[in-house]
Amino acid sequence: MQNIFMTFRIFLLLILALGTATSASAQTATEMPGAKDSAVISRYAGSVLQNAASESFAAVRVPAGPGHFGADGKLVFDKVVPVEGRVSAYFYVGPKERTALEVFRNYQAALSQGGFAALYSCEMRACDDALIREIFANEVVRPRKWADLRGDPSNSISRDIRFVSAKATRNGAEVYVMVFVAEAGSMSRGPATVVIVAEPAAMETGKVTVSSEQLQKGLAEEGRIALYGIYFDTGRAELKPESKAQLDEMARLLTNDRALKVAIVGHTDIQGGADANLTLSQRRAEAVVAALVSNYKIDAARLKARGVASFAPVASNRSEAGRAKNRRVELVEQ
């Protein structure tokens, strides 16, 4: 099943809360023990934070335009921003004397005042036309039988749904916010609000190493292989300690095949100037060569260091996920 907005594990509890908290027979909404508002955007005053979830590294697709059903029947957004990083979600039940419109307008104003630029916004029928409600009814919650409740008039997303996605830059880093607001099905309930905050970030590295056997296979089949187990701090060319496991495998390959000659090619993402990145990528390639020669006694004549900056990308530099793929060291047979 295609996951449109975020990993299912984050959103699951929130969706279940959205159904139970707005039922006419549900008990009064209570604050989730230990839960806190996002540091990026707060709750509407007087709301109860009924549920929250967060993951340090997850995927979310932020709509920047309306959706439609493709020829295969799947939900498609023509304009969407893929984000990988910390993703947090919050479910609120608002004061019953307030309307969904009041809550939504307050969130819009807060985002604008906070320097956020709206990516996409819809209200009422426009949200229906944009298939925003299908996110809840079909794409995200079907595995837990939420579809069984679609005809229930107490389902909060069946009334007055409003949505906005927005983007801002804080301390040089991007942050995305999505807000869903809907009128509760029960007159005893306040508006239901789901807030999703996505902050692009690189995942924790040092968890995967390419074995010498895989290195040999890659060189035999493609003449080159990309390595993501070689680590440097941003803007620096000193090898980090967690690079040792990958260096061990590279040295094992070169020791087992003493006729093999390779180029160590450094690649950067597009951030920073081209000249600076050329210098940086060359220095990083040289650092790998120096480590293989000094620590593993590989003959320097068998190794060449080359830096090509961002001129040979393997993914788009428009997202952090793409930039992470482009920051790599490649082993190229000579």
C-alpha cells in the first residue's frame, strides 16, 4: 500500500484517537501523559493533546497541491515535497465552544507570523475535490479497518475539513508543518486537529558496511561501486572513526587481489561553492588513500585519488535524502 504522508507507525495512534475522541459516546478527552506540544507550533489555546507520536527518522510526503486518482486507482499528488528526517504528529481536541474555522484561521495566522510560506491550503468542498479526506479514509488507516467507520456521522473528518501545508527555514534548516482541522461529529466535542511537523535530517550512519566480496562483485559487474560507510564531518576531510569498518573491507579486497588498481573518487552534494567542493572532495579522496597506505600497507601506486565535487550526482540535490546519496566515496577499477 502506498504511504502518502508519513510512515504508518507514527500516524496509527493519532488516527485511532481521531475516531474515538470524536464519537458521540466517547468520554471527555484527556491529556496524554507525558506528551508535549511541538517546539515549532503550539496547540490552539484550551485544546487537549490527546495523542502524540514521533520518530527520529521517518518519511513524509508534504502535498504542495491537490491530489487525484491515477489510472491505477492510487492517490497521486502532482506537487509534493518528500521529506526524510524527524517527523512528529499531534492530535488535539479543541474547546467545544470554538469552531473548526476559528481553530484553522488561528493556525494559518500563527504560521504566517512565524515566517512560514504556505505550500497548499484548502477548505470544505475544495478539500474534498483535492482528496484530502482520502488520506484518512483510504491511504493511511485502512489496515486498522477505519474504513468501517466512514459512514458514521460522528467521524470527525466527515465535516468541515480544512488543511494547510507550509514551509519555513529556521537556523538554516528547513521545517514543514501540516495542519488538518475538522468539526467534531458530536455537538459535545470541540474541533479535532492533527498537526504534523517534519524536519529534514540525515539519518544516523555507520550501520552498514559493504563487504569485500560485494566490493569485488560490484567492480566486476559495473567497474565501480558507491560506498556510504566512509564518514566525514560537514566541510571537513578528516576520516571519522566509524569509517574503519568500511576501510577494513576495502583493504581486504586490495590485499586479496594484489593486481587490482583502483581510483578513490570523492563526491559531494551541491551545497557550497563548486570550487570549494572540488577541493573538499579531492582532500577526502586523498584521506582515504592515505588511510589505506598508512594503516593497511596498500601500495600507493595502486591507488589514485580524485575529487569530482557535485558533478556526478546519483539523485536530486533538492532533498536531504537525495543529497545524502550524493555524498559518497566511490571505488572505481582502473
